[in-house]
Amino acid sequence: MTDVFSSSAALSPTDSGAPSAPAPTDHISDLLHKVAREDRAAFAELYQATAPKLFGTVLRILNQKSWAEDVVQDVYVKIWHKAEQFDAKKASPITWMVTIARNSAIDVLRKHPLAQRAPQEELDLIASAQPDAHSQLENEQALRQLNGCLEELEEGRREMVRLAYLNGWSRANLATYFDQPVNTIKTGLHRALKLLKGCLAS
Amino acid sequence: MTDRDDLDMLAAEFVLGSLDTEERASVTRRLQHEPELNALVEEWEVRLAPLAEAIEPVTPHPGVFARIERQIDAIQATPVAEPEPARATAPDNVIALQARLRRWQWSTGIASAAAMLLVAVLLLQPRPEPIPQSFVAVFQQNDQQPAFMLSVDLSTRKLSIRPVTAEPLQDKSYQLWIKADPLGPNPRSLGVLNDNFELDQATALSDFDPELLKQATFGISIEPDGGSPTGQPTSPAIHGYLYPTGMDTPEQNR
């Protein structure tokens, strides 16, 4: 199984004679453009390269494998149909695909709130993101910058941001866990998000 | 706090995932027709994307990809189960079909709707399967919006037309045309649509062989009130091809 984030897997060996082989991001973009033209082989390659990341994303939110597999199935069907809407100028292909996966998983979670897992289990999962050895340079820079900005938040708000983004927790879930009124959570999230926006823009 | 700030925070929380069910559904709806909100959401998606680096990749069950392929096959064999009545916003299956139609156009080398007036293109499913009796055609105006949907039941040769985005015209008429090789080089009129988007005679197809209908191209042109005075389209027509709806065909694995 290849993975987008491994530095070598997505490089095409046939391009070795070219001055520079395409970066993995470019390769995934190429695959998406081919998928937009209904290229099934490219779709299979795209799946091989990205499914672990998207499945990990969905599983983290839904916490149940068979359920997450159903959602991932829907996600790739959506990717097949929406591939021509992908715009490399707006987002990286992985960001675009992860967005589809997160939106689908969160929509499903909101419809079935009982699937929420125990909070302590969640917290064990929110260790700060570290760039893995294979990350691309641009990802690393963006991650380092965002981590730096997250560090400026007070700890509770940092946890809130991660629990919402990674685990799909709603304001109400956060309110229960942090034992605060929903409005306080909302205000706290807004402060955190504004601070992040300002910090990232600086 | 300004409205713009409120909108930005709504976009941020939508991307963060913290909105409750109703607010989330509301934003999802608004994204369809609010470019400003859409742009803010896209900015937040990029801004927060590095958070996803913390997600450990997990390999899904090996059977998942086969399920995905089967689902895509099934959708392609079944573009629309039943033509939807017109709504303010196009339903999902119309959007999917619209995207697919555009791809068909690329794959058949069609440049633009206006330039390709009534070109006959054979659109049969790429694999052998029992011949379904129900067909649907989508007419799109400008490669963006489906304007009409035409459904044809080949066993009875009845057709019905539903507007998707098309509006009734003042002092003009929509006219439906058919073109197929056995009918010669020129389109043949199937009739003029009335204000309810109905053909005056519902039996317009009864003279045509079902095999011919499956290979025909249908066109809709805008004509002077009452129909073309020349017997031929006097404006560029928007065109559509019949797709089998395939409801009665069992899914076949490849």
C-alpha cells in the first residue's frame, strides 16, 4: 500500500529521466485530473495512494471500522463525481479530499450522535501533530506554523480546536466535556479561531 | 462584531466541525448559493488543513475498493431513477448527471452546445446488458445548467419533458427536434412545447422505431411563438442524448 505522504511512493519511476520527478502532490493532482475524465486506472491508483489517510480521518471521527468503511466508500464515489471540481490553485489535492472525508464523516456523526466515544479515549488521541519523516517540505512548514500558533492558545482552547477538527465534536459535546455552558464554548472557540487566523497571517 | 466577522466565524466553525446538526445543515445549504461564505470556508479549509497531519493513516479492508467500483458502475448504469420535478436548486442526481454529461462531451470531442447543433452521437452503455425500456435525456444550456429533462418509455414510445432550470418564454416557444441518420441530414420537429412544457401531442414518438430513438439526438431550440416558420431550427438548439435508466437490469460485475 503506497501512501501520499511517503516521499518515494508517489514518484513515478518512469519519470526518472526527467530533470525533476513530479512531487507527490502534483502526482495526486494529475491523478485527480485523470479521474475527472473517467480514468478508472487513475482512480484505482488514487485510491491506493490516499485511502489510508482518508480512512484514518473518517475512523477517527466515527470510531467504528465497518461504519467508517461505508463512509469511505461514499467519499470515493463523491471524489469520482466531483474530481473535475478540484482546483489545485485553491487547495492541495489531499486537503481537498480530506475535506470531503471530514464533511461526510461529521455529517454522519451528527445524524448518529450515540456513536460518540468516551472522552478519555479521545484525549489519548490528540497528542500534538508531528510532521512525520515523509512529509513534504511545504506541509512541514504549514504544520510548524500552525503548531506554533496553537501553542499561543491556552491549553483548554487548544484541546477544543483539536477535538472539534479531528474528532468531530460539536459545541455541545465540548460543553459537556469541559463542563462549561455552550455559549462559553462558542465564545472560546471564536477567540481561538481569530487568534489562529491572525497568527497564521503574520 | 461586523456581519463579515460573523460570517467568517460561521465558516470557521463549519470547517472546524463544531456546529450542531441544524447549523451545519444550514451552512451546507447556504454554500450552494453564497459565494462569499464559500470563499471563507475554502480559506479555513486551507488554514486548518495541517491539523489533519495528526491523523494516523489506517488501511481500510481490502474489499472496500471493489464496493466503490460496483457503486460507480451502478450509478453509471442508472443515471436517474426517476426524473425529478423541477426545483429551485437542481437535485443531486441532476448535478451528477450534469457532470457526467460534460464528461461525455469531452470524450466525444464536442466543443460547445451552440456549435454542435443536433449532432447524432450513439450513446449506449459500454457493456452488454439487457436493453432497458426507460431512457432519460438531459438538455443543458451552456455546459453549466441542465435546462430540461426528457424521459422516454420505449415500450410505449411516450415521452415527457420536465424543465429543470428552463423558464417559460415571453412571445417565444421551445420546440423539440429529433435527428437520426435514417431520418436524413435535417432535424425533424417533434412538436412545440406549451407553457406547461408539454408537447401538444404526447404520441409524438409513435412513428419512430425504438432502435432509432435510442440512437437519435434530441434538440430543443427557441423559436418564434408557435414554432419555427421554416420547419427547421432557427436558433442554436441545446441537445440531449438518451441514457438508459437501467432500473430493471441486474448489476453485473466486471
